[in-house]
Amino acid sequence: MANFVLVAGAWLGAWAWGEVVPALRAAGHGAHPLTLSGLADRRGVAAGQQTHVADIVDQVERLDLHDVVLVGHSYAGIPVGQAAELIGGRLARVVFVDSNVPEDGVSFTAGMSGGRQQAVEAAIAEAGGWWPPLTAADYVGEGLTEEQIDWIVSGSTPHPGGSLTEPARLSGPLGALPGTYLKCLLDGPEPPPAAVEPLASGAWRRVELDTGHWPMFSAPRALTRLLLDEAAR
């Protein structure tokens, strides 16, 4: 039996895995969705990136989980990648779901290009230290129904800005950990630069879904099957 620890990206919480968790449990596995500090039911709490890393490690240790499959979506790939390094022998695999991948000394916003870093950091400053959620129009073209978009938008909460500007901390190459990178093709064909080397070397597996950046909403069954396949490796 695997224990899945599921962490959704910016603006989201444990609720985002609502259609994935029951299917993982029905297959006989543990499924532990996690809300990071400052979001959803934990909203309003200022948090840096290392707070989010600690949230993940604390959940694994508090529940005494073993054979852990850490799943990080979007932004959450950054704290999940760091937590994967910290939980040691409890880790079975880390799965990056169309996510950012941490680089030592690099923040989430520092990895942005084309002036987007300045735009996001300006938006955080203007909102008093929080990154405002996306609007419905931002989800068009991602394989989502109107109902699914409404679900995401209604559940989203501002994201703590400190977690986006604080740099990651790694003690070694992430390619040393058993990993899988899931690329959602409607969001573009290429993974982030930090994933290129471990994928090219064969240290990580690459898998794909023909859906958008939020597969837990747009393709929950396909995502669940993929997670179960990766846990069996």
C-alpha cells in the first residue's frame, strides 16, 4: 500500500483533490490531501516557502507515513521537491504534476521569464503580501468545463506571497530521488528547465496527459490511473 500525500498549487487547498482521493482509497491506498499554510481552510496565515516545506514534512511524520508518494501540482512542486529530500527512507516516489521543480537558491518568481516576475511581485505588493487568485477567463483553453472553472474560482483564496519569493533549499540533486514528471499537454509540451536533466538522464520518468494545467479537475480519472501506475513502480 502506498500513501499518497497530495499538494495542490497556488490558491488551492486539500479540497482540490476531491475527485482523486476517493479513487485512490478505493484502490487500497492511503490518500492524504494537504492544505498549505495560508490557503483555503488555513487562509490568512502568512507563510514562506520553508513553512510549506515544513507543512508537508510534518504531515508525513505526524501520520507516521511510509511508502510515501509525494504529489506536487504547479507551485507545490517546489516545496514538495524539497520535502521529498527531507523525508528520507519514507519516500517511495515524488510525482510532479505539471509543476515547477525546485532549484537550490531559486524562488518561484525568480524562475519566471518575460517580465512576469516583476508583474507577479508587483501584484503581491499591491495586495498586501498576497497573490490574488486567477479569474475565470484565465482558465479558458485548459480543458475545463464552465462548471469546473466555477468550482476552481469559487474555492480559490489569495496565496501567501512570501512562499513565492523565498528561495528553495536543496542539499543535493533531485535526480537522485525516484521521480516522475507529468506534463499536461494543453499547457505546453515542455517541462521546466530544472526537470530536463533528470528526465534526459533517465533518472525520472516522463508521462503525459492530453489535458490542461489542472488535471485533478479536468481529468481526475486519468490522473488517478497515472498516480496508481507510478506508485506501483
